[in-house]
Amino acid sequence: MRTYSAELKDSIVAKMLPPHNVGVPQLVRETGIPRDILYGWRRQAVGQGAMASASVRPLGTWSSEAKFSAVVETASLNELELGEYCRRQGIFPEQLGAWRDACRQANAPLPSKAERAERRAEREQVQHLTRELAYKDRALAEAAALLVLQKKSGPSGRRPRPLPPPGAAHRGE
């Protein structure tokens, strides 16, 4: 697998984000870097907030009213007009979609105490199960390592030591 320098990656990501907005297919033709890698770099940069610093109008300066105004202005635009509007404003259509969803949910009723308690219980259960799964993964890896060591020591003529019970190394036995 080929590795790319951080400088090259940063320069290409800067080309993909506003205000340049160079398309991935064009960058594939120019650089020869596979499109999946370029899409991954862009997704990672957007996830880390790199587009906010590269945009014409930083996202942090968009007030609630400006976002609502953008949603209202673009409500009747088709896809091509929407793309042009987003390029002019230095935003992504996905951002505009998120703002539209936020506007739709602005007057939604707040969850009740029972619903909040249920969500909290589900989160706690997920955390508990995640910890339990990690513990079992470590125990399984330890057992596999012990089996490999036991098989390696078998043909030498010595009797292999019996395996300790799983998790014994964690308890200090």
C-alpha cells in the first residue's frame, strides 16, 4: 500500500474544500491517487472541521438567522441552482441539509423524563456491553496466545504445561 506525504495530502484536501471545490474525479486524473483515498481524505477533513477554516464564510460566523435565511432561500432551488448557491456561499449542500433538518425539528416537543431515563439506561447498557466485549476479546486473545505457545512447546519432547484457566493472568495467579 502506497503512503503519501502529509504535505501532499494537505494540499490536495485544500483543493477539494471551499473555495476551490475541485472535484475528486478531476484530482484522480491529475494526481493518479485512487478516488477512494481522496474521498476518505475529504470525509476525514470535513469530520475534523477543516472545511470551516477553508470556507469563504467560516461556519462559526453563520448566525441562526443566516442559516434560516439560507434554508428559506434554497427551498425552491433545483439541484443545479442549489450547487451554485452553495459554491457562492462556500458551504456544502450537506451542511444546508443539516440546517434544514434543524429548522424542521426546532419546534419538536422535548422528550419526557421517562424517555430521557430510557435513553440514559440504553446508553449505560451499551457502555456495559462494550466493556464486557473488550474484556472477553482480551481473554480470547490470551487463550489463543497460550494455545500457540502450548503447540510450539509440544514437539520438543517435554510435556506441555496445562493451560491456566482463562483470565488467571489478570488476577495475578
